[in-house]
Amino acid sequence: MRAKDVLGRRGEDLAADYLQAQGMRVVERNWRCPEGEIDIVALDGDALVIAEVKTRRSLAYGHPFEAVGADKLARLQRLAAAWCRVQGLRAPLCRVDVVAVLDDGIGEPAVEHLKGVG
């Protein structure tokens, strides 16, 4: 496995643990369909949460949140609709969150969470 993939997997594990510690229930990870992938699907009370995880070693190439632009948000919204169709859910309260993980492999990783970005 490439170092980038190992870092990404670790970031997703940290993000899932963080979301659960915030009281959310993770119901699926790395869901794929022809349009793309959802990193984490969770429930936050009555809300369905589609969480995009961005992990970086440093801020050298910008903050992880900066990697999620309008195109990515639109894709995540389409993926959320596709996930709901596959699950047979009709129009649940749904939001897109972004979880940023900074993990240099030395110190304690930093996890930040933006709710309802899309």
C-alpha cells in the first residue's frame, strides 16, 4: 500500500472515531458507485451525514478543507442521493460535512469538523 493510501486510511479511521465520539453513528464507510465514493455515512440524530475526509501531513499545500470545492460538494450531494436510492430512503434530512485530519506521524493528529458545508 502506498504511503498516501496509508495516510488516507488512517485519516478516515480517525475521522470515524471522532464522529462517533461526537455522538454520531457510522453506518457505512467507503461506499462506492459508478459516480464515486462516500468516505463515511453517519447518522446524527435524525440527520443523514455524508462526511468527506481530507487528510494531510502538513499545511504546506493548504488546509485540508481547501480541497473541497464546489465541484466536489456537488458530487457529494449526487452521491448522497444515490446512496439514499440504493437504501430505499426517501428525502431524509441530509447534510454534507467535511472532516479535516492533520497527521504528521509524530505528534497527536488534529481533527477538525465542519458541519453542513453542502
